[in-house]
Amino acid sequence: MVQSKLPRRISGNWFGGIAMIFKYLPINWLDIIPDVAVGNAGSVIGGFGPNFQADFRDNPFSPQNGWYAGCILVCLRQVCRK
């Protein structure tokens, strides 16, 4: 899986930006459902979407106090078929 985020500071400890996810799913559907022929060797999915983060930690590398939360909203689609 490849995941990348490009956050920018919105205000204070709030960040927003774009996220990207690409993932290979090595599922052999013929082992699960024998009559399926489409995508039987797995598939590659990917997508882009917004990324939101809140970082209220005292130190991002070795925090002692605070909290961090992130949310990625990505609609994944099949990228290529095998």
C-alpha cells in the first residue's frame, strides 16, 4: 500500500490537504467463488481525497502530553485490471 498526505497548516494546530492511497489487493476470487472470472488475479485500487488533521501534542517526535487525530476521506476506484 502507498499512502501519501500533503497537509498545510490551516489555523493553529489544525491542518488540511490532499491525500492519496494506492493499494494492491492480491485476492484470487476463483478460490472463494469458482464461477467468477473478472479480476480473478487481484486488482489495484487508488484514489484522492481531502485530509484533515489536528495535532495538539507537546512534541511531534516524542510526545508526553496532548493528542493527535487524522481523517482521510478517499473514494477508491479500480486503477487497472489484470
